[in-house]
Amino acid sequence: MRRLLVLLAVLWVCDGVKFGQLCSSNPSNSRRTSDRWGQGQYGAGRGTRLHQGLDIKCSDGAAVYAPFDVTLNGKLTVYTDPSKAAINEGINLSGQGLCFKLFYVRKGQRIGTMLPMQSVYPGITSHIHVQMCDKRDPTPYF
Ligand SMILES: *[C@@H]1O[C@H](CO)[C@@H](O)[C@H](O)[C@H]1NC(C)=O
């Protein structure tokens, strides 16, 4: 019984949905681990805040793909800081029953292009930030 409940809980969390390849430079959706600017996992420290998304590696200028059939809900602004204008765009998407946002991406033909993150964060592991609209952990979908 206990095992069945655990299995049901796991199925509930994953719901079978998995993100397909997000970035042309990263076929396996590998994650940003640690660099001089911090760590890429959900819940990592960001000064006084916590990281509310999951970072998927993506080289500056790479093509960004829709991870499954998605509806574009519009673009969004990531920062208020004008010194980060070069990467200050993201998109709000829904699909597979999920609503999520991709930061540092500009809407385009293939969905988008990875913005020049190195120009704002020299030496960082350039990445797409994946954040659920309700701020829950996106990791089970990867
Ligand atoms: C994203 O789009 C959805 C659907 O239009 C909307 O409900 C949600 O508020 C938007 N979220 C953000 C953060 O823009």
C-alpha cells in the first residue's frame, strides 16, 4: 500500500511531461551547475533571495526550441537594471498543462535565440532560466 502511494505520488508529480531539447547547443538539456555567479538549481541562493527556476545550459546566440507544442503567452521583462538590457527579455509559454517562463530568450522563428549572457555576466555558464508561472520546482520535468 505504502509503495503504491509513493508510486502514485511520483506519477502525480511527473505526470509524464518531459521537456524536449531547449537549446541547439545542449541536446541533453544539461543543467548549469556552479560558476563564479552562482548555481543553477532550483532553490539555490541568490543573495537574500532563492533561485526560483532551473538553469539549462545554452551558448550565447544558440537557437532556442519549443520543448513541446506550446502557446506563446507573450514576452516578459527579466530585470529593472538598465545595465542588463542586453539580456532583459523572456517569454511566457503554456503547453502540456504547464505554464512556464524562459528568461534570457527573445521570441523568434524557432521560438527564440539565446541572448548574449556573457556580455552581462562574464564567465557565467550561459543558460536558459526555466521558471514555472506558479514558482514551483521545474526539475521533475527534466
Ligand atoms: C503568463 O501567461 C498566462 C496565460 O496568459 C497568464 O495567466 C500568466 O499570468 C502569465 N504570467 C506571467 C508571469 O506573465
